[in-house]
Amino acid sequence: MNRHHWWRDAVIYQVYVRSFLDSTGDGIGDLAGVRAGLPYLKKLGVDGIWLSPFYPSPQHDHGYDVADYRDVDPVFGDLAEFDRLVTAARRLGIRVLLDIVPNHCSSEHPWFRDALAAAPGSPERARFHFAPGRGPDGAEPPNNWHAMFGGPAWTRVTEPDGRPGQWYLHMFTPEQPDWNWREPEVAAEFDRTLRFWLDRGVDGFRIDVAAGLFKHPELPDSPDPEADARTRDSVNPLAWNQPEVHDVWRHWRSVCEEYTARDGRERLLVGEVSVPTAREHARYVRPDELHQAFFFDLLGAPWDADAFRKVISEAMLDIAGTGSTVTWVLNNHDQVRTVTRYGEPAGGSGLGAARARAAALLMLALPGAAYIYQGEELGLPEVVDLPDDVLTDPIFRRTGSRARIRDGCRVPLPWSGQASPFGFTSGAEGAKPWLPQPEYFAEYATHLALADTRSSWHLYRDGLQLRSAMPQLGEGALRWLDTQPGVLAFSRGEGLVCAVNFGTAPVPAPVAGTPLLASGPCPPGVLPGSTAAWWIDGS
């Protein structure tokens, strides 16, 4: 594999800091907890970690409402602890990526407070999207856009003199005003932020809402104003994916390359890019823009061989065709956990679990990079029965609906023991994690997973070890193999075959003999349903 461009085939582990490991006993994970967990991640075999936001924030959207981009919220630690984490990770050969949120900030950010205190038309307000309302006395929003998390995308302010005034744009919640990237001061401020963290030794950034930043300059009405709220995705073509955003990524790439030229360590930019097609996605990973952009189509594909083959083929054609590599994901902190998404009831161990294991092995066999959300290696299911009074997702607060809320995949990890907090918190007996853990988490505790060679953890670990050791895996190409309906098979390099049976009945294996690695029991020459396996073809 090409180790100079480490990111091209890297496997990165997403650490949702609040839910990884708590070192202080307050029930909330923190940076010291992440540092304590680094040996576990080294043993798993990942190349790097992506840390969810830990910046000072009122936590209306768990850190994606940033009040200060260049500090650590005391609930997570401080800058000295962050520096210790980076040092410890580097000692173990684990790279560190930070989550950066350039589309919006917190309503408690000093610049937004300045904007509220300033007059319409002021430089302070130019940093955001302030506009007069429509209708009598400006009582209606400036346009008909809806926020992704429900409700209108505009909130009216009370001016310093006490009168109802302008409206400001927020494509998520009122506590997350959108930056105006047409104002040069905003770009300059984020330059300072990038350099602050690069100077502290980070290896790159995961960019939140990377297709955002710019809005149509005239802020016109949308022909489908509820599209973002209905799909909970960035589909309003007037609010997302504007052409000017590519200039930002070209500049950020140049900043990263400036640092790489100093010390030879490549810095990585990976974008959360939600666009309609793989071809549009490919524009973000052209040679002078982002190194990577998450390819979500695999995550969204139904459990079907034809559907998987279609999205994989499109990605290989359009994205890999730019000279980049595809960045595969099956889950993250915004999605229902894979086991449940594929049909597994909470606490069970049947079809959904088998499919999740098979999908993981398939993803790790694909050319390019892969990202793993914490807990997926344990086979954790979604927690679907959290009481209303503990839910924290702003989607629930704004809509009153539990549909597609995200708390269920963010429940703190189980590490050890038979009862909550399962080793997550070091607090006194009875300490409570910030979200309650179900009793059945005892079955998924890390100490059990490490001891059981049949566990999902060992499947991930063995797959990562083989991926590092075998030149056929990682970066490169794939060749589809002819199979019977419901089976997907492809070869990687010299003789390595990955096959997945999406059905339920056993079929003849694409390669005879015992598999090198399988996601479930796999007799020689037979590929059972909902199973993936890697074979070495000796013919």
C-alpha cells in the first residue's frame, strides 16, 4: 500500500467524545477518557481517530453549536489535556482528526452577540445572514426556507432599541446561526482556527456540512421549501452546494500542504458532503480540494446485492476517477446503528447482526479509506426505547417526533461489568452516564468482546490486520466476478476474493476451500446467507 499518502487507504475510528469513556465521574466522556482508551484502539488496529466537537459550547446540539473554536469546553478537559492526547496518540502511531464546524456557530459565539447588539447593515451583522422580513411590519421571514431540524430557517431578533427587527438564518436550529462566507472576515477567522490546531499537532479535520457555507446571494424562495426538513438532508439547492464553496476547500488544502511541506506529515481534509449524485460528490475530491469526502450511498443502500453493486460501481467510476479514493462509511453519530438498520431488534443477535458483520467485511475489502463509528466493532444495536425525558436531540425538541432522532446511537459505550455504567464512568457507585444504558449492554461489553474470538470485535481486528498485511487490500481496483443472483463477489489484486451472500440460503462459494476470514460460520466451499468472506484463490 502507498504509505506516503497514508489517508488514501486509512481506517479511521470516530470517537464520539461524550460517550467514549469518562475519566472524571460526571457521566460525560472526556479527552482524558479518550487518551485512556488509545491502547484499545491501537489493539483494534485503526490508523487514526476523528474526535467529535469538544469546543466550548452551550451544547444545544452537543458541540456542533460552537461558542469558541480555539479552546476546550471544561466538561471535556482543557488544552493541556488535549496536548497530552495528541502526544499519546502519536506515540502509538494513531493520527488525530478534529471535527470543525464552518457552516454555523453557537448563538453564544462572541461575534453573534456583537451582531445582536449592532445595528442593521453593520459590519458585525455582515458576518451572518441578517435580512429584513416580508409582509406588514416585516413580520414574515425573508424567504420560505425550512431548517433541517424542523421549523422555519429564520428567527426574528429584537433590536437594541426594543423593537422587532431583522431576521437571521439558521439551517439547523435558532441556536446555530449560519456564517456568511461571502464576508472575508469569516474566512480569515477560520484560517486562524485551522492554524491554531495544526500548530498543536493535529493531522487534519473532518469538516461538518462541507457542501454548505455559501447560500444563493439573493436568498430567493425555494420551490420545495420543506425539502431539507422532510429529508433531514441538505437538498435545498439554494442553501447548499453553491459553486463558491470549492474555493474554500482549495484554500484549506493549500494551508494543509503548507504544513506538510514543513515537516513531511500529510494533513487530511475529509468532508461531510451530502449531494445528490456520486458525480457531484466527486467534485469535492478533485486533486486541489478535499482529500476525502464521506460516501454515504453505501450507508443508505438497502440490504440487496444489486443495490450494493450499483453504489459501489458509481463510486469507483466517478470518485476514484478523480485520482482520489472512495471514503466508505456504514455508520456515524447521526445514523441508526448498522445492526438495527439491517433489521435487528434491540438486544437480539440474529439477522441484523449477521448482516452488519457481513457489511463490515465488505467495506474493509473495498478499495479506498473506511471510517468506523465507535461501538460498531462491538455489534452494538440502536437503543430505541429511551424515555422522552432523557432525549437531548434538538430534532425531538423542535418537532416532538422521535423519527430519526440520534440519541439511540450515542448511548455511552459498555466497557466492563454486568450493570450500568458498565465501566464507562469512574465515578462512585451509582454514577449515571449522560444517557442511560440498557441492561442488555452487558452482552456487548468490551472485555467480553476481546475475550471471545467469535465476536464482532475480533472480526474487525482480524480484518484490519489482514488489510494492513496484504498488498491486495487498501488502495487499488476491484474486478466484479460473475455470481448467481443475490451474491456479490469481486477480486482484489492477485487472487483475493471477497464475496457476500445477501440471501438466506447457502450457495456454492465463489472460491473453493476454507475462507481466509468470514463474518460467520462458513463451511469449505459454501457461503451461507447474510455472510461475507475473503478467500485466496490458489487456482
